[in-house]
Amino acid sequence: MMRVPAFQYYRAPSVRDAVAALRDGGAEAMLLAGGTDVVPNLKRRQQNPALLIGIGHLPELRQTTNGAGLTLGACLRLADVADDPRVRAHYPGLAIAAGKVATPQLRNMGTLGGNLCLDTRCNYYNQSYEWRQAIDFCMKAPASTGGQACTSPDGTGICWVATSSPRCWAVSSTDTAPALIALGARVTLASADGRRTIPLEDLYANDGMAYLTKRRDEMVTAVHLEPGDRSWRSTYRKLRRRGSFDFPVLSVAAAVRFGKESAVEEARIVLGAVASWPVLVPESASLVGKPLTDDAIEAFAEQASQLAKPLDNTDFALGWRKKMARAYVSGALKELRGDAVRRP
Amino acid sequence: MRPAHNRLTVNGELREVLFDATKTLLEVLREDLRLTGTKHGCELGECGTCAVLMEGRPVLSCLVLGVECDGADVTTVEGLAEGPALHPLQEAFADRGAAQCGYCTPGILLTAKALLDRNPHPTRGEIAEALSGNLCRCTGYLQIFEAVEEAARTERTDPPTQGRTYRPADAQARPRAGDAR
């Protein structure tokens, strides 16, 4: 039986109190919202904080506000995000992504902010303490920390995926981040020093250990979406072994704004689960100014799939995953163009 | 570490419980409240057998920390029957052979109850989607889907108090596979 290690629990009465506790707790403090990512990690000793700060109940983090665009509180449950009629009407890519995270029970628990901050995953990391101890742990959670995750290499742990690598290759496995980045979302971070709002893509770094750029004493409080506009279309496609439960092995989020004569005016395509961060495809701009013809789609899908550099640390065979990146990008764009295509 | 002291409503009854503060809701239910109907499965949110209802919504009790449950309203499988009268889902599961080894059954019953409470006449697809977080290695799911459909047909017309009463003798009286020979 796996028991949770000892911790102090602080049920924060407000965001202000939560960020003060986060600052005072330093490296020993962690936020707890839905618990679906943190609690398994506690049980497997990938994390062992002295202080857990409960924020999942805070009403100010569970609001959806409609003004200039839509603001989603960080502690909204993923099920609520997926079912919200405003999200479904104007930001379908997000509704699809939130609805494809794990299972119905886990979506009733897991939060939007928690999914954005989801720990990176790897076959050598998401294992029990004993399993990891038997291989002398790894770079992301080395023996020197007792097998707990840290944010920079200490020189003693190696990456079992690429043993000569100086970096960790654990995979960004969030579903909502690619969808929100494609939609141009911004995210608000709060700390004891105040608040700042940044483009969501700037929250991530391509590093399996330090995968978030936010400071340790900052927390995600809200996600902001630009006003929904009927000329924008968005979607999300997710590859995984089972149609439920599994984390993505590949995902493609696409948002395209069409103008006159179906010409593309703006396009943002993001690949998920192919690196330690969600990859915003820089070549997305090459789609602008012309309609999405078969040739344009295939040329773009080929370019985008070059950015997918799968390693042997998730499910399925490497070569096949790379081929699927091309197929999924192409499928997503054909769907946005209006083709009657089945979404996986 | 000091023990935690919570008040929570379990199956409609206000319970006050003192427990080791590292325990999950699953452990508090089974070890401190002695409600062992909720099953211990993978402990990591991968199987669904520990599902209970919190504020009417199915959640995985292995991933809920007990300290976060102060004031919560929890329903476990023990809360489904009313006295000796089985819930229509329980009756349908027994009649249809939807429980074989039975280990996944409590989590599936509660998840199905939440579905029927929200959507009294779900399609087969909606049932499959709602139960997609519950693993069953015995039945192949078909009998489970049929049982939920049967419960949906009977639930509104057959209030629990008028439902069939479970007697241990029923288990013996019911024909078993192979008896027809």
C-alpha cells in the first residue's frame, strides 16, 4: 500500500494568504488544488513537501468571467471547462482538450491551472520509489534528493532516455496548454509581490526539469482568452493508446482565422507531448494569405512534423509517432477547413 | 504530525472523525469509518474502483486527501440501498451478471448513479463515456452497460422503498451458469 508521506496542511483562506504561505514555505511548499497530479507523486515520493497549501476550494479561483473575452479561474475543474457553453461555442479547441484529459472522475477533480502546471512525464520517472531506486534514480529525481524531483541537474543523476545527455527529456503531457496556446491565451501569475500576466507560451521552457518559467513563489490564478470571434475556428487532436485514461503521446492543437474567400488570416498550430514544452509551430505564419488547399496543408504538415522529435520515453514506437505527427496536423487543418473528417 | 479532525456527511449521516492526517479519503472511509465497500485498487487514479460521490459528482477517493474533506458530502456504495431495499442499479447489476469478481462494482455503481441523476435516460455511448474511468477485467463491460440501461428504465417507476428486498437466500435461489444442463 502506498501511503502519503507526512506533511503540514494549510487551507488557504484567500489567494493573498496562499501566496504568502508559498513565499514563506520556500522550496518546502507546494500548492494543492485537484490533487490528481500531486497526490500520486507524493505516494511515489517524487515530491515530498513539508507544507501543502490547499487552494482548490477558493471561490476567486473558481470563477468564469465574461468581459473582454473570457477569464477562467485556475481552479475550475476540467469537467466544468469542457462543459461550459461559452467555451464550447467560442473556443472548441479548449473544450475538446479539457474533455480529453484522463477520465470523467479525474476531470471532476483536476483543475485547469493544475493541468497547465502538470509535471513532465517519463517512463523512467513515473514509477514507484522502489522501481526508481533499483535503477539508481534519474536526473530529474536523483538519489541525492532521495528520488525527489528537482529543477536543475545536480551532476549525479543521469537521463536514462539519452544517457550522455546533459538535460532531462521528460515530456510535457498537458492537454489544455497546447489548446490554449493555439487560442492565444494569456495567464496571470500571482505572488506576494503582486500579479503579472504573460502569454501562456512564455510559461514553458523546453527542459524536463525546469519546465515552468514561473518563480517558485508564483501561482497561476487565471487564464484569459481573447473575445470569441466567429471567424476563428479551433480544434484539438490527441493520440494515445486507449480512448480514455491515457496521457497524450502526441497532440495537435490548431486555431485558424479565416477571411475573405476562405483565405487564412491568422493561424496558430501547437504540438503537444513531443518535447518538454508545448511546441508552437513557427511556420504557422506560412499558412497566412491563402486558402487551406491540400497542397498547402501537406507542405505545412511535413514542416511541422520535423519539430516532433520523439524519444523512447513514452508509449508507442518512435518512428510511428513521428509519422502520426504529420497525419494529425494534416487532419486538424482539414477539419478546420470544413472537411467531414473523424476526430480521433 | 497531529491527527486531523473533520466533520463530514457520509451517506446522509454527519460523521466526526479523528484520523492520521496523511490519509486519503479512501483510507479514512475504510480504516476509520469502517466503510470497506469502497475498494483499494491502483491507488494512483488509474482504475476507478475507489470512486465515491463528493457533492454528487464521482471522484477518486484514493487521490483526495482526508484533510481536504472537512464539510464534504460523501456518498459511498453503502449509501445506495435504502434499508434492505436495493437501489435499482444494484438490482439490475445482480440480475444481469454485471458483477463477476465484484471488485470494480462499487466504483461503477456510484459513477452510474451520478450519470442517471444527471441524465435519467442515457444512450449506450453516454454510459460508456461516463464509465470510461472504471476498469473491469471480468465482464467485458456489456453486462454493465445493459444493467445501467435496465436501471434507467426502472428507476423512475420503481421507487427504492417498493423495490425488491435482498435476502441472502436469493443468492442461492438464482440460477447459475451451467444449471440448465
